Amino acid sequence: MPFGHCTATLRPMSGQITVSVNGETRHMPQGATVAALLSAIGLDTRKVAVERNEEIVPRSTYATLALTEGDTLEIVHFIGGG
Amino acid sequence: MTATEDDSWQIAGQRFQSRLVVGTGRYKDLEETAAAIEASGAEIVTVAVRRVNLSDPKAPMLQDYVSPKRYTYLPNTAGCHTAKDAVRTLRLAREAGGWNLVKLEVLGPAPFLYPDMPATFEAAQALIADGFQVMVYCADDPLAAKRLEDMGCVAIMPLGAPIGSGMGVVNPYMISAIKREAKVPVLVDAGIGTASDAALAMELGCDAVLLNSAIAHAKHPVIMARAMKAAVEAGRHAFLAGRMPRNYSADASSPMSGLIRS
């Protein structure tokens, strides 16, 4: 689990959940949605795609899908490639 | 065909005028990427799918410079070594942009990054089952090419030479053989080093050429992009025109009659 690495100082406050985003540990309020996460990071939702626990998150559900403790998220975009 | 006749081509029901497909990688910056792609006249561009940089979320993105509204994005599976990774990556690409047309490439190790054909077959099958239209990078192997076509790939893309090598079309006989047998478009993908390589690929009868480094790593990418555009058109016209037969002895171009005599 991603929060297995947390030390005491990184332990989330109550009412918070811990998720992994692109391999980094992040804390979000309980009940936070995918849209809230993208907004907290500062990403334009039109230019990224999100996978949660290896399942695609349809764009139409960003605003309603709540994150849960231990979720593993991947947020990707297009870059130059051949 | 006459100069004014339509010479467009199709992949999976989509029609294109340009027979040059270009990559968007390896440029100095996004401005240069945009300028070179514009100069190439390409309508399809390959793109990679990667994690966003969480520490710099406002960094300029490819889409801001190469608009997916103007160009058909062809997401690739570069860096994927298994069918599972390829499917995951392209599902994300589909969600990011809504495209089904994708470039499958499963590569072996350095130094050749040669197409890993067993893994490519497996990934192609998984992607086709998932509803993708797969343009597939492959070995210049006519049996493999036929098998990929029979599986339902929408374009066969044998390498001219290893990726980024700039060695040109090193086995033109096999590229011709693959093209002769294929009912779907055949593109030479990888290995093109300069304009004459692209022209040769087209003279062999290929439907299009896909290249990246030849433009991005030229001293002047925008000028090379122009050269590639002209080369692909020249090669295509030469193919359609049908070259003269090769002859071991000379055959004078000027008539031998009517010469002045002293």
C-alpha cells in the first residue's frame, strides 16, 4: 500500500485519505472527487486522462467519482513521440 | 493519373491527402515541433502518452502547439513491453482525446530496438479486441506482415532500418514484397535518414512514410520537413508514373539522323 511508507510526520489528519498519484503520495479530504484532485494539482481536465486502480476514469465522471483510501491514480497527457 | 487528380489515401475509413506521417518527438522545443510539422504538410502526427509532471502542472503541453483539432493524433505505445501496458496506455490515450486509431510498437532491447514480434502479435490482438484500429510497427518480414493484416490491423508499418538510425530503406526487396501482398496501407516506419530515403520508400509503392528523427535531428528541421514533403510527393509521382526499365547499355537520347556533315 502506498501509505505503508508514511512516517509519523506524514500521517494524514483525520478526515483525510491517502492516495498515490503518478507514484507520489498525496493526501486529500475524505470524499474528494477526481475533479477535486485535478484542481488541487492545477491541471486542465481537458488535456489529461486519468486511470484509477488500472481502470480508466471516464471524463464524464470526474465530478462525481469519489476517491477512496489507498487508490492508485495515473494522470497522463500527450507528449512528443515518434 | 493527372496532376489534378485526387491521390488521397485511406486508413480505417479516414481519408488523407498527405502521405507523410511525422513524429513529434526529439525536437529542441515545442515551437520548433510546431514549425517543422507545419512545414511537413503532415495531417497525421504520432504522439506518446506519459505521466504529467505534478510539480509543474502549468508547463506548456504539446496540444497547445500541435492542435489535435488540426492534426490527427496517432498515440503510440513507445515504452510498453507487454500487451497489458499497451492496452492500458492506449485506453488512456483514447480517454484523453477520443481516438481509436493508434500506433502499436513493442520494441526489443537496445542497441536495435527491433520490433518484438511475439509481443506485438499479442498486443495487437488485445487492442483489436478492445476496439482499437491498429497501425502496427513491425519487422520487414512478409509473413509477420500478412499475419498482422489477417488479425485486423489497419496498416502495416515495417521498419526501413532501426529507429533513429537514419540508415534508410536497407531492404527494399522485402518492403516491396510486403506491399505487393498487403490489402491494407503499408508505411515505411523508422530508419529514414534523408529525403532520398523517403522518396525511395514511395517509389517502392508504399502508401506513406512515417518518420521523426530525420526531421527533428536535421541541422535545420524546418527545411528538412519541407524536403521530406517534396520527397514523398516526388516518390509517389515516380511510382505512379512507372520508372523506365534499367538497361546495361546506353541508348542515345538524341536522334542520330540529320547530323551535319562536312
